[in-house]
Amino acid sequence: MNTSARYTVASPRTALETLRGHYLFAALDNAQWQAIQRHVHERTLRSSERLFSQGESASEFYVVCEGSIKLFRDSAQGLEKIMRLARAGQGFAESVLFSDPPHYPVHAEAIGHTRVIAVERSPYLALLEASGDTCRAVMQQMVKRIYAHWDEIEMLTLHSSSARVARYLLGLHDRGPHDQSVLKLPVAKVLIAAELGLAPETLSRAFRRLTDGGLIEVAGATVTIRDFPALQRRAHF
């Protein structure tokens, strides 16, 4: 693992509150939650700093506290294929919990200044093994995540580029204040294009179509929603 990542005890307010809200920890009772906190740490990463590499032996999984993490693989041609962007409140590398032996399936790299919460794999597994009720509750949440991923695959394969961008913008809206109409794109457009399975020029055309239709207005990394109901309708075709 990249030892240049700075290692500190997790903040008792921001980091732990973020972790408690994640689906892998929401089902823990108070005693379990207190126990797992002894095995939680916070890592601060500089922009483009590598957290771990594909194939590396895994002892921790993570939740993003601030910033974003790019999860990617290298193709046989040496090209970078982005698999997912993990943002604040989202987890990644959860698959190592049930891998034997555990290895990271992708590379993980910070996009801008990023803080992640690292959770030791073995103590968390011990909690699940000790409580059938907790294990079932966590498995139920994982199943919901699998269904959500199927929805994402459907969106990437069946929906138009404009629909993908509309759904992406609605997702940003849902993660912010309910009455906000001005959105700040969290990462560069080239990364958004990769996440949506689009070429950068196709993403630009999709933004232009939504703008020409009066649904949004784009100024650099700022997007203003002009017609929210129409944007919702556009997200489905």
C-alpha cells in the first residue's frame, strides 16, 4: 500500500459520522459500533496520489469522507479505464471483505485533495461472524446495492447520452439541498464522460442538446437547472 498517504486517527465528528451513515455500519448496534471504532483510521491524499494498486493484497476497505476517488484499471493497450468514481459518503473496495485471499481488483487514486476512512477488514468480518442478525442486515443492504448497479448498467447500455447526463445531474441535485438549482460539477468533464461511458465529445453534445432545449444552462463547471420537470422526463429516454 502507498505509504506516502498520511495516517491519522479518525476525527470523532466528521469522519465517524460519515462512516456511521454508510450501509455497512448503519446496521451495527451501539456496542458493535464502539468496538469497530478502534479499527478505523483516516487517510489524507494529495491530488493524483495512489491509495492502492490493482492486485495488491488488501487489509482495509474505505469510505470517502471528502473529495473523490477514481477507481480504474489499465487496459492491455496501456489505456486507463475508469470503472467508477467514489464520492463523499460512498464506499469502495468492499469486495475485499469476502475475497479469499483478499486483493484489490482496481487501482484507486485521489481526485484533488481527498480524505478517506479506512476500516480494517478482519475486525469487521469478526463482527459479522459473531452476529447472524447483523450479518443478515448487511447482506440485505448489499443486495439493494446490487439492484442499484443493475439500474446503472441499464442506464449505460439502453439510454441515450442526453438521458445519461440528465440522470447524472439529477443525482447531483438529489445529494444537495432540495431547493438548489445551481450545481457544481464535482470533477472534470472528461472524468464524467468516462463514468457515463461516453466519449468527451459526446458528453459535450449532450450538454449542448440539454442547453438548446432550455433544460439547463452551462458555464464552465457550473450547471443551472432551468426546467426541472423536463430534465426529469429527459432522464428516461
